[in-house]
Amino acid sequence: MSQPFRITRRVEFGDTDMAGIAHFANFFRWMEVAETDFLEARGLSVAWDEGGERFGFPRVSVACDFSRPVRFRDVMEIAVTVEEVGRKSVRYRFDFSHEGKPVAVGRITAVCCRKTPDRGLESIEIPARVRAKLTGS
Amino acid sequence: MSQPFRITRRVEFGDTDMAGIAHFANFFRWMEVAETDFLEARGLSVAWDEGGERFGFPRVSVACDFSRPVRFRDVMEIAVTVEEVGRKSVRYRFDFSHEGKPVAVGRITAVCCRKTPDRGLESIEIPARVRAKLTGS
Amino acid sequence: MSQPFRITRRVEFGDTDMAGIAHFANFFRWMEVAETDFLEARGLSVAWDEGGERFGFPRVSVACDFSRPVRFRDVMEIAVTVEEVGRKSVRYRFDFSHEGKPVAVGRITAVCCRKTPDRGLESIEIPARVRAKLTGS
Amino acid sequence: MSQPFRITRRVEFGDTDMAGIAHFANFFRWMEVAETDFLEARGLSVAWDEGGERFGFPRVSVACDFSRPVRFRDVMEIAVTVEEVGRKSVRYRFDFSHEGKPVAVGRITAVCCRKTPDRGLESIEIPARVRAKLTGS
């Protein structure tokens, strides 16, 4: 789907572990930051209110493959691509690189949900307005 | 105020940083765990609903002094003491030790608050029922 | 690969997000805790020194599918299964449940590595001693 | 000591807790980011090698007072001031604000240390070169 959306992110001291590299769980926080920026750039959000109801895109499936460690003060580029927009879900791909070399490839599948009165979540079809912005069409 | 309440907590791999020791910010998460356990043991909670309203103990001041580093798989003891119960606030002290040696001393001051309809927080007097349990009287 | 190894883990206040549920990235930290406990129970570690060299099991691929949200003070059971032991890698499966209901299924693939003098990592065959303990044979 | 050094930092989704606000422990990670940026701007680092030895500025005392909650996507300004440079230690002050209003004031006291061969840390006098850059003189 056309040009990936890109952000940069630095590895902070607190992101490292005793192996001297960025701890793997942080990659999911970085994906989330990239997702937030991507949605914002498209005029969307991971959580919003509409017609007195609360909507959002909770994650149902996430994954990450690591190919190269990064260290304190390394600045990564994170490229966001919308891989698939289904009836109720969207799948993002995140390509992490450092100085042009691949570091990791992550994926997040999020499902469009409405908050039910009992604090539960009910999956719904992605509204047309949101879908159009996600696909960039 | 009598006997301290004690829990133990292990340093996990993801709690360490590139210096090979537990990252200092984690001590605040550990204090919070100890606070949760302490309150639970007294039949209290950091956040509760009562009479249709939402109450809680947000932190207004926190601090930690470190005397000895801890490492992956070290099991710390955390002793919780209620240092002071004021009209609206409570101050906890947390003594971290490892194999009998002091590691860190932390403090959290939390203020009793009611959630206002506009998502704000209004400080209130600690209810008598809660105060009695906090002081152990 | 017989009986799964089990630990329990509580959702702490700091593990939650503004949606009122445990933030998804924390599941990877919990998998790591379960992996540490599992390895320890088998007399192994995620990182060790042997013959003057440093060895470890860095993660090369991780994933998690979520089926049910968990909240502050929910106690989860995490069952660890060794799904596959390859020549150089091991894949763990983590089944998260709460009150008997499935919450999430996670996977970590870790590759046996030797630290090289230049701070790099070189994948190696899993030593026979380690393999025997991983497979429980 | 002259003009404070300033950075901005956004509250991410994963930084929030079930109270709908940024979790208090994150302020210490943000202070660390601001400290890293400040040191970098002065040509310094929190950890460095010199003459075959490893030096660093581990934290011995940290604190934070909170005056106003911040929420998802709020962009804070963090102003760093060097409050005091002692013989062996430096104390930073961090003023967090959002839209011109104070959010929190944090402090970190870090002690200059040399790593000893047994993985320990020994406090040392701040080298003249480092001191000159810290004080901006």
C-alpha cells in the first residue's frame, strides 16, 4: 500500500538489559509509538469517542522477529506499512533498521471494538470513514 | 507503627540494564507491588468504588535512595512501614534488602482523592474506615 | 515433553493501561519470567559462563495471541511447554489463563549463542548437557 | 546555572495506567532520557571508557513530586538544570510542564564511579574535564 510511514526512535539506557542490548519486549512499545504516529498522520487514533460510545483497536495478535541487536543511543528507523485491512481488523508491519541494516520485523493485528456497558469489548466492522483513512484511499 | 509488612521480589532479566544491575526506575514498580500487597492485607485498595463514586490514592511525592546494586535473580525483601497518616495523605517507607544487607530505601506519599465528573481529582480527608485500617488501630 | 511447567503471576497496577486492562507488551515480560523459572527448575539459565566464555539464549522470534483481557489484581496461571528443540534453537509455548479461561498464547524462539570478543553473538549447537535438560530426557 | 536545557516528550499509550493518566514510574525514565540528551549536548555520557577502565554515573538518590496528571498524547516539556556539582556527585533537577503548566519536579543525584574488576563500583572524584562540561564553565 504505497509509501511506508517512517519514524525514528533512540534506544534509551533504561531500554537495555544486562546483555548490553535493547531488551526484546521494548520493540512492542516502539511498534505502538509508530502505530500512534501513523494513525495520527491519517487523522485517526487507537481509541476514540463517537456518538456517546467508546471505540478502539485492541491488539489480538503481535509478533516480532529479530535479526540484529541494537544498543544504547542507537537511533532506529521504524517503517510502518498497512499489510491488510480486513472487515473487522487491520494488520500493520513494522520494519526496524539501524544505519540501513535490518534490526527486526514486527507485526500487530488490531481489531476494531466497541466498549460494552459491562467493561467488555465487542468486535465490530471497521467504520467506512476509518477504513478509508487506513487504506489511504 | 508496629511490625513492618514484608514481601519478597526477584530481579528479572528484563529489570536489568546494560550496567548489569537492576534499573533504578524498577524500584518504584516494586514499591507499588508492596503497597498493593500491604493494602490488600489490611482489606484496602489503591482504588475503589463507594456510593457511586470513584476513590483512590494517587502518588504526589516519591523518592528512593540506593545503597547497593542488585542483579538478575537476586531475591529482595521489601519491608513496608506506614510512616505517617495525615488528614488527607499517607506516607509509606519501603526498605529493600538482599541477603540481609540494605539495598535501597524508598518512600511514597499518596493523597486520598475522589474522581470528579470531568476526569479530575479532588483531594479529600481519608475516610475513618480507611484510616483505621492504615494505622492498624 | 510431558507435563507443562506452571507459575502464577498477578497483574500489577503499573501493568495496566488507560483501557483498564493489562498492556499487551507486559505479556512478553511475563513469558520471560516463566522461561527463567522453567530453566531454573531444570538446572539451566538464560545466560551462563563456561570455560571462560559467555553463553546465552537470545530471542530471535516472539509472538502472542490474545483472547481475553486481564485486569489489576487478576492472578494468571502461565504454563510453559517446550514445543521444539532444534539443533541450535528452542521454542517455548506459554499458555496464559485466568480462572481457568484462556487469556493468551505466547511463543518464544531462542537461539543458543556464544558471545564473541567484539560484543557480537555467534549461534552454536545447543550443548548436549543443556539439550538433555531442555527435553527433560 | 544559566539556561536550562530543554527536551519534549510525549505520553505514549503504554505509559498510561488504568487511572487514565501517565504512570508515575515513567517520570524516572523520562528524567533519564533528558539526562542523556543533556550530557550528549555537553559532550558527555552516563557511561564511558577511558584508559582501559569503565566509568559511569549511577544514581544514588532520586525523587519526584507530582502536581498535575498528564494523559495519552500530551507533549511535555522537560527542563534540565544542574543544581549542584559536588566533589563526587552531581544533582540534576527536572521541571516537567504541559502547555505551560507545571506537571512534576524530579531530581536525580548521580555519583561518579569507576567499575572495579569484581563487578563492583567505587566512587571517585569527578574528573576535571567532566566537571568543566557539567558546570558549563
